[in-house]
Amino acid sequence: MIIGIDMGATATKVVAMEEDKLVFSKSFLASGENTCEIIENTVIKSILPEAGAELLALTGVGSENCSFENLASKVVRIPEIEATGEGGTWLSGVKEAVVVSIGTGTSLVLSKDGGYRHIGGSGVGSGTLRGLSKKLFGNDSLIELFTLAEKGSRYTVDITIGDLFSGTDTLPEDLTASNLAKASEKANEADWAKAVINTVLEVAGSHGALACEGFGVNTVILTGGVTVTPLAKEIYDNFQRLYKLNYIIPPNSDYATAIGAVRIAAKGL
């Protein structure tokens, strides 16, 4: 068994894999001085065989202060960029692509010519959603935000092309012209919830399209917890038609970086 841990700024993803098969996955919020202890006591010990794990792969910005050396015969640290690229491409079965990892912020990783490299990103991600949700609704729970958004319509909050003119082949009427700019008095909390989620997903997807154009690839792979929502599929299906690119949300996209860390670590055995 190989365990992979992706420790982000606000969330931690833990996976266990045996021969490329995912046998365990768990995501939870953990921050502060006791993060390492929380991970060890509440997650890892519940899945470890008596002999411990064969290998433990650590990645993510929060992993620097954790060792977990008593949990596996070998602990390796995997650069987050490589883990993101490996996880996204392996899960999707595509070798050349821009992997867009929507975490607390958003990171763009180019997979091309057999390697991975960081090509950009933004500060807009799930952390943005938590902050806006706390300010707008008094609650920073993403689960509650996504549930609320299911009842909403962003068209009372966003200005679309259809609000401005009749549209064209390349500018359909439902395309966003300006996120959050309409802010109609008729907009309710559910409408705002859907609009802010849409904003984050559109920004990430647009960055992916621009990166594809600049680096000569035609596939955008989306990973991160936000990508498993129904709204993500809806948006990126539309983006695929708009940009004439392949937008892929692979299975287990929310655990892609942790899975990528395991894959890279396993190659060194």
C-alpha cells in the first residue's frame, strides 16, 4: 500500500493506492499547529495495515512541517507541480494538456514532451469561494454553498452577451460578459451562490483556454474539489463548444494531486 497526502492551504486530501487502484480517499479541513497530528490520528491510522504502509508520498504547501516517518517504511516528498501534472494526466489518460488545479487558488501546469512545468495561475479558487460565502451568507462551508447554488440562477447577477446584443456564432447569448455586474434587486441568495461559483470556474477555464493557445495543446484537464460539482460540468461542456478545446474532468479529480504524488513515488520503488 502507498499513501498519498496532499496538504493544501486549507484542505488536506488523503488517498491509499494498491497497484494503481484507489482503495481509500478522504478530504477534510485541517489547519493550525495540530494539523499533522489530526491527519495521523483521524485518517492514516484507520487505513494502515499492521506493518505500516510501504511508502508515503507527501505533497502540497502544508506538508513541510509534517514527517509521518513512523507510518511508513519510507517517506518521500513530491513537488506539487509534478504531482498535479501526473495526477491530472494519468486520471484523464491524456499526455499533453494544461492541467488546471483549482485549490485555494488556481495553478496551471503544462504537460508536454514528457515533463511538467508550472506556467501560471491566479489567486481565484475555492478560498475565494469561502471568503465570499462568509461575507455574503455568514458561512464559509463549501458544501452548504454548493447546495444553495443548486436552487439559483446566475442570470440575475451576471451580465451576459444576450443582455447587450443578440450574439454571434462565437459569442452566444448565454456567455458571460461581466461576472456579478448585473446584481439585480431580484437576485436572491441562491442566485448569488451560483454566480460566485460560476465566476471561479469561468476564470479557471478561461485561463486554461489561453494557456492551450499559447503552448500548442488542445486539452484542458480540470482538477480540485470544486470540479466535482454539477455546475463545473455544465460550464466546461459549454466552454468546450465555445473554445473548440477538450475540457476533461477526470474521475477522482478532487484527489488528483494526492494520486499524482503516489504515482511518482511508486516509480522510485
